[in-house]
Amino acid sequence: VSTISPLRVALVGYGYWGPNVARNVAQSEEADLAAVVDLSPSRRVVAASQFPKAKICESVAQLEFGAIDAVVIATPASSHVELAAPFLAAGVHVLIEKPLALSMKDAVKLVQLAKTNNCVLMVDHTYLFSDAVIMMAELVRSGQLGDLIHFDSTRVNLGIFQPDTSVIWDLAVHDVAILRYVTGLLPKTVSATTHSHRESKHPVVASMSLQFSEDFFAHIAVSWISPVKVRKLTLSGFNKTIVFDDVASDEKIRVYDSGVDSILMSEGRNALLRYRLGDVIAPRLRGVEALRREIDCFVSSIRSAIEPISSGADSLATIAVLQAAEKSALAGGEPVKVDYTI
Amino acid sequence: VSTISPLRVALVGYGYWGPNVARNVAQSEEADLAAVVDLSPSRRVVAASQFPKAKICESVAQLEFGAIDAVVIATPASSHVELAAPFLAAGVHVLIEKPLALSMKDAVKLVQLAKTNNCVLMVDHTYLFSDAVIMMAELVRSGQLGDLIHFDSTRVNLGIFQPDTSVIWDLAVHDVAILRYVTGLLPKTVSATTHSHRESKHPVVASMSLQFSEDFFAHIAVSWISPVKVRKLTLSGFNKTIVFDDVASDEKIRVYDSGVDSILMSEGRNALLRYRLGDVIAPRLRGVEALRREIDCFVSSIRSAIEPISSGADSLATIAVLQAAEKSALAGGEPVKVDYTI
Amino acid sequence: VSTISPLRVALVGYGYWGPNVARNVAQSEEADLAAVVDLSPSRRVVAASQFPKAKICESVAQLEFGAIDAVVIATPASSHVELAAPFLAAGVHVLIEKPLALSMKDAVKLVQLAKTNNCVLMVDHTYLFSDAVIMMAELVRSGQLGDLIHFDSTRVNLGIFQPDTSVIWDLAVHDVAILRYVTGLLPKTVSATTHSHRESKHPVVASMSLQFSEDFFAHIAVSWISPVKVRKLTLSGFNKTIVFDDVASDEKIRVYDSGVDSILMSEGRNALLRYRLGDVIAPRLRGVEALRREIDCFVSSIRSAIEPISSGADSLATIAVLQAAEKSALAGGEPVKVDYTI
Amino acid sequence: VSTISPLRVALVGYGYWGPNVARNVAQSEEADLAAVVDLSPSRRVVAASQFPKAKICESVAQLEFGAIDAVVIATPASSHVELAAPFLAAGVHVLIEKPLALSMKDAVKLVQLAKTNNCVLMVDHTYLFSDAVIMMAELVRSGQLGDLIHFDSTRVNLGIFQPDTSVIWDLAVHDVAILRYVTGLLPKTVSATTHSHRESKHPVVASMSLQFSEDFFAHIAVSWISPVKVRKLTLSGFNKTIVFDDVASDEKIRVYDSGVDSILMSEGRNALLRYRLGDVIAPRLRGVEALRREIDCFVSSIRSAIEPISSGADSLATIAVLQAAEKSALAGGEPVKVDYTI
């Protein structure tokens, strides 16, 4: 049993995702849920009934910054800079919903504030703490995929139209974060096309092509208007291919020992490919809730002052890619070089 | 029983697809398989054993054009113009593998030759004769989908690298043909990105975005290097969505009575969508082989002089779209206006 | 808003299922979770943290019977009679885990006690309150299935070996209850075979055949040792067949418009069946949690004195069938007539 | 190239299965399809067009027994004894559709005739030559499953009602043959229940329980009236479980590294199982057509005089099991000891 007193954590935003964060903070032995802030009276009633010990507030102004060690911000992306900056300035550690911000400029501002004030700034890229993505990263690092060829993601369903941003910032942010974490690679250029919908101010469907080195590329398809839900990532190497199907009730990760081996010229005009078609393996996953792992990581980063996996600084490259995608989409799909300069 | 003598049909190309054509011609009561031409000695041996009554030839030069009424050309796309032109010039009706040609110029040449010589020129877009695509077209025409929003296709597997052309001309040709047939719409602009592979001279993966009117758009993903085979088309309207999964062993067509109904503003900052989630119906398909329907259509077009569904003239628009996609890909993905002028 | 004060409900047993009951009682506006009883200290700690307002007790003896209106008993089946009888004798309404008891004799005892003391005695057959089973019952009652032919259920997985009873009483109880509720029919005879396992005192696999009238029969397969989880019920009529797949993430209910129509004699020796293969429909389910519906039903039965759907009296027929199955299994599978006499 | 002249093979019965046999005989380099016999004029027309070199006969009487080396009998089971006996008596090798006969008596008669006349008598248990069943047998023999616990098969669909026999002889024959081949074990007792249908003289649904040693048992469910087709075999050992799903378009064999490890007594009244949940592997199958392998085995048995895998003698045990199942079903499901005496 720890003799250190638990971190006092406030939660700002008790909408769709906030309750999951609150539950995990409350269940952690190293943290207490000290306060919950939400603009909506009805959400505050629910929060109060679920977490009777937490202080329930109408606005951030009601929080005493000196009485909390850390804050989790689970509000729409457009509010992130404005909400997070005062906490960081006051030396409060911040875990913030993805995306960190809706522009490179705002994101850099928060990262620098955190640095100046010796705060942990972590972005809630929950997927990076999931069994499946950890398994993907381990498989890539083991070298058994061979040289990487292709990353492909489809993330579509009937989703909530975000009032303040497009499907790129809301959904493709997951794929870019996963892609970077699993492969350790950064795209050079992005080409994106987007499509809108009568009922939305922002694009609701997007298709993004990312070019890395000469031999590796990625494609990401996201949509808020697909009646069929798909959450499927494919990462192909010359030797093996991983498929992560997050909609599957089990066997979310499958590894195909298949690929294109070589080409033989046949008689006549056709070339012949020699395929390798091997076993398929669905490795057993560990069964740990991703958000639990993430909260643990946030806490231990604060305790140890070691940068967490999905730190604000690390997340800047993801913001840069999304910003380039948005720029390409505005230009009708022409390729845009990603600008990683801070 | 018909008193008209059967059409005498020659087949040029007895590779991967040719045997299917040969079998369906041989089984037709209105046609005889008079001759089979293939460059490869081993393929000629197989053809001879399967079709003992057909004349087996090494080259087209061995055919007597006067002794045949029609020819089916099932050879690589780059050979189409050169092979088909003499037949049309001699008044022989032509059914030709997709794509009709690898450029608008060549395609137009064949269409004009057919017109001048009063020949049927039909392109083997087999999908347009399949139970599933016919069902899709009927559902669209019935109006029950409502205004169309989005067409999406994924057509990927470990496929043969064509030596003479890219995956766009080989695979995306299906999606463009189906899209046009089912919706009756033509895209205004195309944006495409492609990717290559060590072992291929031509792109092996492509992602295409097609913009139609303001409210309708399409996305097509094709690949020859996916270890997992996917053949999935989704067509969404405001009322219903059709999903055609050609890899499914049954229930290839599924109709989702779901969609985005309207938006309500909620308290706080989030917008609320009102989804409609209804029944899913998998209509029973008829169970007729597509190629059988297509050969019947070819025969009756010749008999009746009525233009077939997938005539060469009709296919020109498909060629125009693919050509624009290729141009966009060469320019790194910038949007290209489709030029339909003949 | 109701002016009647909420029912004071105690929960006995806070193991695997108890917490679900507790949550639904606590969320009901018509009931308060007044007390939780569990033998295990660690379970009491968890209950206390989740339900701070409830009295947490080590044994039933610590409950004041006069201070509660109803009790939910979620303990192993072998304890039911002993635990429930004193509550009924004291006029406390009882909702009890399935099966009601492990013998007809014990079950009848509880039913009569409830009657004598004017108590509601309801059995927690949660499935009877699920969207899927309600939909099945509605489809049967609508007549669209035609005359019923066959009910088939497979309910297998790696399940907890119950220390006090066999897989028949633990799992097949669900199928018998559903079958009775959906069809309204009672089997005449049961034939069952069971199999044991090194680590279990009681059978872990069972296969049961139930004969109803001449034209309708059922088969139920249950197992605690299947590495693959299956929860699949099929109910066939002459016109349509319903399949309920409870493991499916969506489309749990599917209705097949298929069947055997008639027989034609063919030439030669084979008879020809004429199948009808029609559409498949997956109707949208309502999305209500079954246990919520059930708690509401329990509460309103108490308020209205109308017998609930899965009353103790109704459940006696289910017990009779399970008892016959056990008897048949002991006799190696020979058919046993079900004795419904009370 | 063989210098031995090919076997001259006659085929009796050109109905549902016969054409598959004919194609494989014709494609074999070691056999010629010398003759096809069918009662039906229309079937003879089809046979003649497909196999122009074969003699087409109306009845067996038209065959010259001296001009053929072997015969394949693909007719209804009730005709087997009468048809096969004269061939064996004349020294003609026989490959016969499953089941060998509809009674132990008839089956023994054929086996003894074959022995007396030095003929190969082989039963067409095609499954025993399939990639999947061979893989199952190899996995069992490798010992990695551990001690066997349970075999379970479901083989149901809308099937042709056989005019001369029940679903047990028509479908369960597959499962009994596979079970015996894969495990090498023989059941001691069988308990079966069957159900009939308005349109059939014989049972159309059956459920069979087979008891082997104390620790191993099997269950087989077969039906001709299920609108949903299932072909699923599960073989569980203490260490691993194999699932063979013959309806799956790929990954027909899946091996689960899961099971029940041991039991721990928990606090309170519940026992705790310790499950082992491991990886799932879908091994790549070889892609050889089963019937091709079987015809090759038949030919080499004739050439080598080595008994084939599914010889008539071997098949007697399968007949004994089916006969016991039928007897049990007639007695309403009571367990019947299998009589293997010849």
C-alpha cells in the first residue's frame, strides 16, 4: 500500500467520454476524483449521484487550483486551448482529450506552457494503451512483418457530427496516432479529399493518402455517415500482415502469414505472382481496459517526471499531419507536404 | 426451338477468363464455339480437350473471318485495339474484355469502327449482368434509397500484377462501371493517389475520390497486395443504404433502413444527431450466372441490332473516368476534371 | 412523479449476478436498494463502495423483515428453498434467481407459501424480458411462421462448473423457459444424455430431445466446456424460421423466409424437394436492458397484484421438464414422460 | 509417364454426385471413364455431351463386365447390395457411395464377396480425403490436443429427403466416419432420437449421443429441414480444441489453445474454474480436391493390392454404429450397445 497521498484529480466535461474517465480515476488507488465540472445541470445531477464524494461545479472558476494536482479535460476540441492553458500556468498536470488542439499553433502553445511550468501534458490517445495496439507495436518491433508496405484504416459509422470540427480531427486523429506509434514513421506528404452533408458545417467523410518513404504509404478512410460500423486497420509487411478489427467481438488482432513473394514471367503475356499463403493466427489479448492503463500512465508520469507515451510534445506530429490533410482537402486533394516545424 | 442457325463464335485468349467465356458460349443454344485462339501451346492443349469440336489456333491469322459471326477477345488490355480492329473492319461482332482500351483515343477508334461496319461492340463488364448489381440498380430506381449521398467500394486482394497496366485499369474499372450503371451519374472530377511495389512496373494500390454534383460523391479503393480479400460496395441514400459484399457466401446484398435523420441542438456545446436505425433486409437473389446473362445479351444484340447494356459507346465514359484518375495520380493526387468529349 | 413511496428491496447474494440486479434496483424510481447481504467480506466491501446508502449485512439474520417490502435472492440454486421460505412466510415479495429450485417438491413448496401469504414470487428468467425473446414471441403470435416444426438451441461455452448442480439446471433452464414462453407449448416426453468431467461432481454437457405433439419437437444442447461460445436458438415453422444468435454483436434476430414447400416425385429414384428460399430480415430491436424491464415488472406486480410473466407458479412447468431430463439422463437417455402434477 | 494402360472405369448413377466422380476419373492419368449408366434419358443426354468417349448405357445389363476393371456406384443406398454384388462376383473392383449398405448384413455380404474375389471394395467417404479432415487427424496424432474429451457435430440444411432412408444413414454417416478416422475410437453405446416431417417417409432430423470410454463422448445433430446451413465439427481435448467449419469460405480449420485447467475452491459457495484462453490458429490447408485424392487412392489400391483407407471392411464399424442409432431411435432414445460382430 502506498504511503504517498493520492493525486487530487478534477474532471472538466461530463458528457460522452467523461464518465469513463471518472470511473477509472475513482477506481485508481493512486488518484481521487476531487471534482467534476460540467455546464449542463442534468449532467451535474448524474455526476453527483455517481460520485458523491466529488465536488460538482458549474464552471472551472469554481475550482480551487491549489486544491488539485491534475485535471482531465474531456470537452470539445475547440475549447482545449482556452481551458487547459490556465491549469498549466498554475502548475496543474493535464490529461486532455484528443486532439490536443485544432491547429499546430494552439498545440505548440500548450506544449510550451507545460514545459515552462514543469507539468505533465498528456493527450488522451486511448488506443495507444489498448491491448490490440500494444500487440501491433510488439509485432512490428519483433521484425516478423518484414519491411512495411502499407497501412490502411477504415473508421466509419453513424457518428455524432461534431459542431466545432471535421471528421478528420475527430476520427482520423486515432489512425494517425496509431500509425505513428506502431511504425515510428512520419509521412512526408498527405493528400486528402473530404465531403460534406446537408446537416453539418464541417466535412463528414474523408479519404486521406499518406506517403512516407518510397516504399511505405498509408490510406485512411473516415466517415460519420456510414450505417454499417467499421473499425479496421491493416498493416502489411513483406512477410506478414496484421489486421486489427475493433468491431469483432473477439480475435480483434489477426496475423496473416501471407504475401507476395516474387514474380515469375510466364509464357504468353501474363506475369505470374508467387503468393505465399500461410497460417492465420489470432493471438490472445491481455484483457486490460485501455483507459485504466492510460490513467495509470498519467499518474506515474506525474510521480516520476518521465514523459508519458502520448505526451503533448509527441502529439504535435499528429497535429501536423491532420493540419496538412485539412489543407489538402481545401485544395481539392492536391498533395501537401507535412510541416513538422514547431 | 430456334430455326435460325447458331452464331459462330471465336474466342481469342484462353487464359484465366477465357475458359469461363468458352463454357458459356458452348452451353448457349444460340451460339457455337467455332474456334479458340491462344499463343500458348499448353493452353491450346487444354482448350482442345475441353472443346473437341472447336478449331484450335495459334494466332488470329489462322481464323477465317468469313466463317465466324462474332469474336470474344479475352486478352490483356494493351492488345485490345490491335486485335479487335480487324474483326470490326471485317464486320465481325466483338465482345471484349474490360477495359475496352487503355486510352480514350483507342476506345473511340474501336467504337467508331463498330459503328461504320454495323457491328455490335460490347464490353465484358460481367458485373453489370450479376444478380447483385441488377438488384442494386432496381433498388435505386425504385426510389427507396432517397437522394444518393455516397458510393464506396473496396476491391482488394492478392491479385495478379498485370504486366501492361495498373490496378486502376484492372480493378477500379469494375467499380466505375457499376457506379455508372446503378446510379446513372457521371463524376465531374477525380482525385487519385497510387502506390507501387518492388515487383511491379505499374501502381498496385490506388485510392480514388470522385465528385459528382454537390451532394453525391464516391470513393474507390483497389489493391493487388492485400492478403485479405475484400469486395465490398456501399451505396448510401438519405433513406437507405445498400451493401454488396461479393465475398460473402450468401446474403451478398443487404439493405439497411438506417440513416441520419436530422440534427437537434442539445444543451451544452454538442449537437445531437437523430439516427434512424431500422431493419436490415437481405433480399433473395435469383441465382443466375452473370456470364450466362451476358452471353445471352450479346447474342440478342446481334440478332436484334439493339445496343447492349455495356456497349462500347457506353463504356467510353468509364474510360474517361479512369484516364482522369491516372492523370490525377501522376500529379500526386490533384483533382482532375473528367473529359468526356469523344 | 409517483407519490407512493418506493419499495424497500433487499438483495441476498452479491456474487456474479447480484451487482446487475443491485444496479437496476438502485436506478429504478419505484424501488430503493435497502440492504445487501453476502457471506463474503470482500464482496461486502465492494457492495458498500458501490451502494453507500444500502445496509450491508453478513447474513439474512441481520435483516429486519419488517423494514423491507421485497427481496431479490441471487444465490446458488441449492440454497433457494431455505433462503426464500422465511421471507415469503413473513409476507416479503420474492424475486429469485433461476432455477426456482432443484426439485419439483421444493418449487411447489415456495409457490404455495407465496400463495398463502399473498406474496409475489417471481423467477429471474431474464431472457423472457429481453428484446430478442419478446420479438420471437411476437413473431410466433403473429402467425407468420406457420405451424411450428422444430426448436433447436445450442448454449455452450467455458462456463463456471456449479458446485451444487448440473449444466441442465444451470443452462438448459434458459432454453426450456424461452421455448415455453415463445411457443406456449409443453413437451410430453424428454430424452437426455449427459457427460461429466474430471473436475466436476455434476454433468457438464447435456443433450436433450423434447417431444411435444406429433409435429413439433425440440433439441437443446448445453455445455460448460466448449472453448467456443455459442448462444443460438432456432425456431422453424412451415413458412419461416427465426434464428436468435445472442453472441452476435448486432442482428441478434434474423427471420428466414425459407422452408420446405412440397415434394415432387422425379424420374429415376430420387424424390425432389421444392424449397422456398426467400429474403432474410433482421428486425431492429428496441435496445432496452432486459433486467430493467424485469425489475419494472416485479415492482408493478407487487403494486397491482397481477401475476408477473415468470411467476413461480408459471415456472413449475419448467422445473418439471428439467426434472424429467435429469431422470432420463440417469437412465442413460431413455425417454421420460414429464410429470406436471403439483 | 506410366507404361501401364489406364484402368477402364464404369460409372453407375449420373445424378447429383456422379458427375463429380466422372470428372475426376476422366482427369486421372491412370483411369479412363469407359462407360456411364443411368436410368434417366435426360441424364444420359447430359453425360453423353460431357463425356463423348464414354459408352452411355440405360442399365447395367448393357455393360460388358470383361471390358471394365472397376466400377463406381453412385446410386441411392438401398440399391447398393443388388448393384455391387454382381460386379464383385465378376472380379470388378468397386468404389461405392456412402453408406456401403443400409444394414450390417448387406454390408458384410459385400465385404465377403470382395474378399473372395480379390477385389478392392472402397466406400466413397469423401471427407476422409479432404484437406480439413486430414489436418484434424494429423493434429490428433501429434498429441497436442491432449486427452480427448468431446466430439460434436452439427450437419444441417435444407437437404433432399432421401426416398429410401433416413437422415441418419444419409448425413450422420459422414460424422461417424470422420470421428472414427480422426480419433481411431469406437463408441460403446448410442442413444438417438429422431423426428419426422409431413412430406417424408423417414426421419428428417436426428440427435445422437455416443459414449466411448468413460472420458470421451460425442454428439451428432443432423437435419434436412434447417433453412440455415451448418457443417461444424468440434473436437475438444484437455489442451486444445479443433473446430472444422465446412461452410466457412476460408479458415475451415481453427485450433483453439483454450480449455479448462483446474478448479480452485473460492471463498463463499462458488467454485472457481481456471480457464486457459490462448491463441487461435487457422492453419493453411493444402488446396487439393478431396475426390481427386480419393480416386487416386482407389486406383493405387487396385494397382498395389493394399487396402484403401475407407475400405468396405473398415466401413463395417460405421454401419454398426448407424444401425445401433436407428435401433435406439425406434426405442424412443434408449441407449443401445453397438454390436460390431460380423
